[in-house]
Amino acid sequence: MLRVCLAGATGWAGSALARGIAEADDLEVVAAVSRTHASRALGDVLGVPGLKCQVYATAAEALIQPCDVFFEFTKPDAAKGNVLAALKHGANAVIGTSGLTDQDYSEIAAEAERRKHGVLAVGNFALTVVLLQKFAEMAARYIPQWELIDYAHDDKLDAPSGTVRELAARLARVRESELTVPLEKTQGAIETRGARLNGSQVHSVRLPSYTISAEVIFGMPDQRLSLRHDSGTSAAPYVEGALLAIRKVGTFTGLRRGLDSVMELAE
């Protein structure tokens, strides 16, 4: 039985994952983190009798309970500290929080290697996102020009989303996108060309009616390829991927990024 400490257990995605863990025969939530519901039983908060663990206000308090996997589903400003604390307590970690920087991941990777633990960072746990990433990598080998569009709800603070950050990082391992007109030669407001992130032009849209969407557009003379993922309003598509991440994060040492890094996907 894998013991899980779930940070962000009462949020939109975290509560769905908590219910998924409650239904699993090989997983158990032993501690939860939520400032709003601290000192209550998680099952009472979510209406799931099988979740008897206590909710703590901070990860530091929750980690007093021994766990095998710490699952980070909170906010960008707390995520790095939470994961580093989990590693020091002897737990592997899964990061589902978006907004961490490459520098944050470098620090986490170094600590994971030092502690001989595994950390799996996943920008999006949905299967359709895993496929989008794989297809985009394939396309980038043949098409040198592309741009990324990141769509999210109007109150999302971090930009771009973790989904698009991860996609840009993966495309960078193939090559950087080519620009016919260099950014510095842009006439007018250069900001309208988006941000240069890991060798890709990224444009973030924040409007009501979106949940999380990601699109990569490849262009060649007289032809264009668009790959796009759209999520609905339910957190259900992320649960199976998150459960897989929990089960797999203890099988390696160091940091891995992307759910497909622990999946068997043929090239």
C-alpha cells in the first residue's frame, strides 16, 4: 500500500484525485493539505467516508505523517518549498502545480538526486495532452517553424500554463523554432509577438469560458498543421494519469518531466 500525502486535496483537481485514491486498492491518503479546511477529516470535507486522514494547514505539518509519495497540487509560490520538504522527509514527489520555473526544477532535480528519490513533474495528466506532446515532437523534427498558444480561465495567475511550459521544454529538445523576421527587427510593439520561451514563441490568452487549452501551430509554405488539446470543466480526465504518476514515481531517481516519461509509448 502506497501512502500518499496530498497537498491541495480540497481543490478542483485535488478533490477528484482524493476520491480516485479512495477507490484504489493499492493507495491510501495518510495526510492532506488545505488551509481552508485544516484540522478536519478529509472525508468529512469531501463527503467520502473512506478518507479518514486529517487535513493540515501546511505541508510541513502534514509531512509529520510518514508517506511514500507527496503529491503537490497547490500554488506556484508554495510548490517548490513543499516538494523540497517532502524530499527531505524521505518521500518521492509528484508535481501537478503549474508555474514553476526552469530554475525551480533545477533545484528540485539536484535535491532529488542527492536524496536518491524520484520527482515526476507533469504539466497536465490528461492522455490527450500526452499525445499532443508526442505528436508535436514528431512534427518539429520535420517543420522548423511553429508557435504555441496557451488558453486558460481569466483568473489563472501563472502564464503560460504548466501544460505549455512543458510543451515548450520538450520542443526545445528537438530544436528551436525558426523566425523569418528576428524579434529585434519587429516593427511596432514587439510584445505582440509573444514571449520567447525555450526557443518557442508563446502567446497566453486569459478569458472566461476557458479551462485549460493548448495549441501548437506549425507552418510551411502553402500548408499548416494545428495540434490542439481542450479540457472540459471536469477534473476527471486527470485522475487516471495522476494515479499512474503516484505508482510510477518511486521507480526512478532524480527528476523527470512529462507523464509519458513513465509510460511505454512507442516512437
